[in-house]
Amino acid sequence: MLKAKYENDAKYARMHKRILEKGNISKRESEICETLMDIKNQVDEKVLINTQMLNNESYFDKVMIQMVIGSFGKNKIELDPESAK
């Protein structure tokens, strides 16, 4: 069922489970899901626009970390840099 919430994307379902297991984010599950879906949509859009970014791993990592931190910040969920990675 969790995988279905993320449009059958197993990676995001696993991330959701890891966030809950670690317990370092004290928000409702629905807020976590909303934030991860926001990240998923941004990542999908960014990669569809520029598929070549996947060939540059360091650039891709930087862009993804910025998106993750931005999305969690937008939903007022505190996130340390290590958790963003």
C-alpha cells in the first residue's frame, strides 16, 4: 500500500520507511508522504528536462540535496544535512 502512495516507486516507499524507522523527523506520516511526493515530482521533472545530468553524479547529487532540503523546509520539517544525503 505504501508503494502505491508513491506511484509504485519502491525507492520512495523505502525512504518513507527509513524515515519512520530512524524517528529523527517528528511529523505526521501524511506530511512525510507529501514532502517525498513533492521531491519525487521535482526530480522526475528535472531529469526529464535534462537526462544528461544523470551522467554527472556530483552535479546530480548537489541538485538532489538542494531539492530535498528545500522541500522539507517548505513543509517546515527540520532536516540535518546528513539526513538530506
